[in-house]
Amino acid sequence: MESKHSGHSGIAIAIGTKAELIKCMPVMLELQKKRKAYWFIHTGQHNLGKVCEDFGIKKPDFILSKEPDRSTKLWSKLNRASLFWFFTVGIKIRRLIKKLRPKYVIYHGDTMSTAAAAIASSSFLNFGKRWKNVHLEAGLRSGSLFEPFPEEISRKISDGFSDILLAVSDLSENNLKKGRYKGRIIKIGNTIIDSALISYKKAKKIRQKKPKGKYALINIHRHENLDSKKRMEKIVEILKSIGFMAIWPIHANTAHFLEKYDLAGNVKSMKNIQRTSLTDYGNFIRLLANCRYLITDGGSIQEESLVFRKPCIILRKRTERQEGLSTGINFLTGLDVGKAREIIKKIEDGKIKVKNFRNPYGNPGLSRKIVDMLE
């Protein structure tokens, strides 16, 4: 199954979730643009068909487990089923890579698919291997194994088993150096810059009505928040402080736990908050690019806020995207209701100005640099 054709890149890309695919998308498009074939390995963690179709990415060459009908087959926290899936997929990845014999195995981020791919392609399980395994988005750290969980553990596992660590910033590069990881550390930047700009360019071509006036954009889905009724009560209290109109595309997980904690009625009573079903990435980026500010507990959205220079209120105890905190537009609240309310009021009153800053994650075009480097 090894390709000796001059048009093949020798690159295998292992992806499990929509977020991973979105961030790997610019690299995949760059390979397709250069007419360099690559292997697309899909672990089956999320259903990726719509994202591939939207961005013109080829269908997966290999699907290692049945794709779920809902957004994810791993509903909330680690359990026997998710651990069994993790080990089973890891075995399948190892077997497949040994047959393909690529030059590089690339995986992205901090999911269970990422950790499975890192371990399965490592020299620990493949003595004398000739390929290099590459971790995109290496070096992010929150400083707590449980905030977020299990992502922080997955990051450390993935970095520890990788031959090449593509750090996203100066801070992530320093994290890797302090951790004394054996892999080669290369500061390259974050592909989310290319992903967000490509998505926004495509979304602008689709004629859709923009929300009128100033509005906030809400995004809540973090498992350590959803798993705690106390935290979700605080989040609902914070959302009551929004004075603008707000748009909230709700994840299925989030809707489930709001109902479970009897908080759904509280949210529905907030007449200024427009709840919608989860939207595709392109439309979400369009909403983000045109909003006044963001309220989120997500990870990548903090990076996207820097691309479009939007104030971002982070409803978490810790963040692994610490680079954004120095820009003056990312605010870590620690889930302190009073602190969050104060920031919301300042933003809505125009007292927080977006100053010029250098994006710590780099400039557009770094996906091309990654492909050139690997070639």
C-alpha cells in the first residue's frame, strides 16, 4: 500500500473530530492545490461528511469506526465505552500505518483521537519505524490536569510521543522546552488563522441576512462546566447580564444539561437571547466576525477572537490559550459572576477598546509553510 508515485506526499493525516478537521483543513487544501496525494484517516469520533463537502476536502480514505449520527459518540466524560474505543482505534491506526509506511503521520490538537494516533504511530509501539509523527498545535498548557479534562492529559501524551512538535506560539514553545520533550520543537504558529479566514471568505459569498445592530455571540459546551450544576447556574447568571441582543447556537450536550439542571426555563425567559440550533463552521465564523463580543467556555474560539479582534469573555477556571490574555481582549473570569458582569458592562458601555496587537499565533499563510517544510 506504499505509494511511490511522485505525486504522493507520503503524508498520513489522522483526524477524529470536526474541530481537528477544521484546523487541518488548510494543510489538506494546500496539498490538494499542489496535487500531492495524502492519506486521510478518520477515527470516526465525529461525523465529518458535511465539513469535507463544505470545504472541498476529499472523503476519508479509511474510516476506523462507525461515524455517529449525533455530533459525537463520546457523550461527556471518560467511561468504559470511550476507553474501549480509544484502545481499539489505536490498534487499528497502528496496523494501518505499518501497511502504509508513510513519511509523516500528522495529528492535531488534544482529543482522544489525537492521543490514540500519537501513541499508535510512536516508536514506543513501532521499533525501528521510518516515519516521523507530527503533532500540530503542540505545547498548549492550562497548568491543570483537570481544567480542561481530559484534553490537558491528551496534550501531554501527544507531545510526549511525537517526533516533531509544531508549537503554536512563543509560550507553547517554552512549555515544550521546559517539559524536555524528546521530539524536535518547531515554532510554526496556529493553523486556525488560515482556517478562520478561509471560512469567512467562503461565508461572505453566501447571501445571508446579517443580524441587525450590536449583538453578543454565546458558545457553551465545556464538559467540566456541563458536568457541574453549580457551574451551569453561575453561567446562566452571567448570561442574564447581557444587555445587547445575543445569539446562542446551542450544542446538543448543552441543551441536555440545561434541561437536566432545570435551567432551560431560565434561559428561555431571557428574551434578548436568540437560541438557534448548532450551525456550520462557516456561518459561525460569519457571526463571530460581525459580533460585538463573545462569551464562551471553548478553546479554539479564543484563538478565533484574536483573528477578528473581538473581545472574548472566557467562562472557565483556567485556559490553555494563555497567549490571548496578554492582548487586552481575552478575559479569563474564573467563573466569577461579579467579574464577568463587570467585563460585560464595560464592553457594552464602550469602555474596553481593542488596541493594536500582534497575533501571538502568527500570520496567514502558515499552512503553506507547514507543507513546504514537510516536503
